[in-house]
Amino acid sequence: VLCAMVLCFDVSAFFLKYALWVPPSHVLNTFRLVLWFLMGLPAVNEYYVFMQRSAAKKHGFFLEKLGAYAWTLVATMLIEVLVSIKFGRGLYPNPCPRHIVVGWAAAGVVIATVLALWSRSHAYV
């Protein structure tokens, strides 16, 4: 999940620059990266504690929910993706070839299935 968020962040940076016609050297890009970095620090910490809850339970600390920073980061990422979709319509006239989309979709399904089976077999009780 964390890797998917980082990859989505990287892709949305390029889509937003292109769709909103912001030059790469503009101060808004630097501000956005610094803001994401500062928001990401506590969010990754909350996510780490959430994922390590079984180990944290041994030490008397148990977190059942993600914290506010992690949810704020997810909401901000979703808003950036929606802005990229809204303002990117018509900017990409040639769609991705169908065989590429099918290949990536098949790879995603296989990876999700393998990870689901693996996590089920290694689940903590």
C-alpha cells in the first residue's frame, strides 16, 4: 500500500504539472514537494505503527485505526488524482493500447491474488 501511494504521488506530480501547465521550475512545485514530505513523515509513522500492531501489542500499545495524518495523506492523494483526471481530459488524445491495459490488469490481478493467499497463510492469530 505504501509503495502504491508513493508511485501514485510520483505519477500525479507529472500529470498535475502537465494538466495545469505549471513549469517545473515554479515555486509551487517545490512547495508541493516540501508539503508532501512534511505530511508524509508522521503519516508513515502512523502507518508503520498500524502495520506492526501485533508487535506493539506485546509492549502494551495497540493501535486499531490509522491516525489522522495517514487519512489526511490518503484524502489529499485522492484529491490530486481526481484533479488530474478532471483537468486531464482531452490532453491525452491517444489512449493506451488495449493489449497494454489488459497486460497490466492481468499482472495486477495475479499480484493481488498471490499477496492475498500469502497474507492469509501467514496471518497472525
